[in-house]
Amino acid sequence: MRMLNPPHPGEFVKTEVIEPHGLTVVAAAKVLGVSRPALSTFLNGRSDLSGMMALRIEKAFGVKMDTLMRMQSSYDIARTRAREGELDVEPYRPAKRDPDLASQRAKEIIS
């Protein structure tokens, strides 16, 4: 079952990791070794989760990096799919091959 509107991973980290530990953004940033603005931007969904941030969260709080990165991917896919109608791209259909042209090319290669 595909989630139509998966949450931003920052929302998950904020509500399921940071808040249950009773940490402020400042304290959590210190634990993670990042700046308060960088963590705040992520937690509030204004920046994507980087691999390094995911690894920091795994090391500090035990939430697997793979899980967090899958959350980011699901979020990105849903956000991009929502904009699908903005694209004007037609399916590629190769031109039909001219059998005489193919024969001519085969003769050129053999010669």
C-alpha cells in the first residue's frame, strides 16, 4: 500500500526521537554535532535529510539510517508525483525501421 502523503522525516525525528528524549533543538543539535539552525531547518521540513545527518541520528539515537533515508525517499517520490501533471513529456516511440535501409547497412558492414 502506497502512502499518498508520507511525512517529512524531520517530523518523525522531532516527534518520535527528539521530543520523547525531552531535548530542545539546541540540546539535540549539540548531541548530533550540528548547528541549531541546520537541525531546526530539517526538523521543520525545510531541508532534506542528508546521509550524514541520518548517520548522526543513527549513532546518537539508534534509529537506523536506512529507515530514515527510505522515509526521505518516500517523501521525495510523493512530492514529485504530486507535480507529475506539470510535465509535458510524451512516451518515446522509436521510428519504424526501413527494411531496405537495414539491408543496406548490413551490406556495408560485410563489405
